[in-house]
Amino acid sequence: MSSKPAIISVIGSLNVDLVTRTPRVPVAGETLTSESFDIGFGGKGANQAVACARLSRTQKQASESKASDVEVRMVGAVGDDEFAAGFLKSLQKDGLKTDGVKVLKGKKTGVAVIVVETGTGENRIMFCPGANYDVEAKDLVDSDAGVVLFQLELPLEVVLHNMKAARDKGIETIINPAPAIPLPDSVYSGLNHLIVNETEASALSGIENPTSWDKVAAVFIARGVKNVIITLGGEGVYFQTDKRQEQLQPGQLVPARKVKVVDTTAAGDTFVGAYTVAVARWKTMSHGAPFDLGAAVEHANRAASLTVQKAGAQSSIPWLDEVPSA
């Protein structure tokens, strides 16, 4: 193990999920007894941070509070309400450093109120960003970080400011631009890793109903992205690099693993977390060796295949020793 851990900084959202399951949605003025109610911790930022933490250590390491070769730091904000202490404790239990999570006085933690129809599986979500939208657009990037990971559930100006800060500090940068919104070209210029699903890839590339992922990837690479990863659900994962494209080589496809799908929640976040850990370890410990993009994608794909076999968000994210080696 390296004497210096690989440091991942996740700058993103923290939300509390209030989930009610009901046979159907009540009509206006109707009171309906639900089947169940659960409170869970989520937000794409927190989910991906948890995935980084779990997929960089075994469950035994975490339970015994043993140091890993990867340190994961969560950066964001919660309110000073009844959810904050439990949320932070939950993150710490998974091995996360939470010094970068500010508890904002007089603010509420972000909340997603989710109503699930048990018959159809359809859900309806009401999201209140709360403290997430009070994160300031200032430098939140730790200079000793090896990798900084972003999503788009914080105010866009916060993300743009810190992506530039990370780039200026020479830190490896990854973005999972979800939910997808139009982004300035500066986001892509010099971006090390772009991870999108097929819907996001189409929306952000401007190519509707794409018939060639090579053409979609070419758009992002022309904007300055070095590694493009597109998750395709049941079709697998496509990836391409700027160097392969320069040599006129097509992108590659890793097939989806054949498993029984129970719940796809947090599968994408698990993929991003596993991939980010691979990047962080390479950045800190490779001693100049090239990054094995294919191996990183295959490992992340195996991790995500475990998540879809369980219900829930953070509760379904596996630990490193649960992921098969092949």
C-alpha cells in the first residue's frame, strides 16, 4: 500500500429521500393509507461518494475503521435540521471524510419526496434542493486531491467555478453531468473523463436518436474530452478515447452482465464511484504507467450489476470484496 492515500474529493449534492409506497396515487382531496414509508440518504453527490468509499475498501476494513489506500472526501452542504446529524454519521460509517460538508444555520437539508405506485413501479418525485443551492461558488477543491468528481445537482456556477479550479491545479477531473443541462464549451476543454448515460449523451451532444456512439463520442472529443464513457443500460457500456479516435479506431463496448434486475436506482452512481476509484489509484500509484480504461470500465460494470439486483439507493451499493473479479 502507498504511504500516501489516493484522495478523491466529491463536490456534490446531499438529499434525504422520503419514500412512500402506495397501491395508487390519491386523487385531489383524498386520504389514502400507504403500504410503507422509509427515510433514506441520497443525492447524486452523496451516492457517488458512498460508492467511492465502499468500492475502495472491504466491509471488514470499514467495520474495523482500518485505513484504505483511498481517502474519500464529501464536499457540500446540509441544513441544521433533524436530518443533518444522521446523514453525516451515515457517511462517516461508510468511511467518508465529512469535514467539507457545511451545516448551514437556518437552512433545510435537501429533500426528495417520492411516491411509488407498487403496482406499476412508477414514481413521482418532488425535490426541494434546500442547502444544496446555498453552496457558494468559491474554491472547494483540496490541492492534495488526486481526483475531483462532479455532478449537476449543485448550482451550475458552483460546478463551473470548481471545475476550473481543479483544472488550474492540475487535478484529474471527472464529471457525470446529471441531470443533463446545456453546458458551456469550457466544461469539456481539457476534461479528463466524461461519464454519461445514453439520454444524457444524446442531449449534450445534440445528436437526437443516435445510430452511432462513435459519432456521439466524436462530438465530445472535438470539444476537448480525453475519455468518453457512455452507459447503455442493458446494452452495456461504450467507451472511446481521444487517442483512439486520432488513430481512427472505433470505440469499444463492454456487454451488460446477465442478472435479474430488481431496482436500477443508484446503478449509475455505483458505476461512477467504481470508475473514480480506479482513476484515483492510477493517478497516485501508477508511477507513470498508462491508465487502463478498459479494465476500469469492466470493473465498474461488474459493480453496477450488483446494485441493480437490490432495492434502494445507498443501501444497494456493494463493497469492494462483493464485486466479482471477472
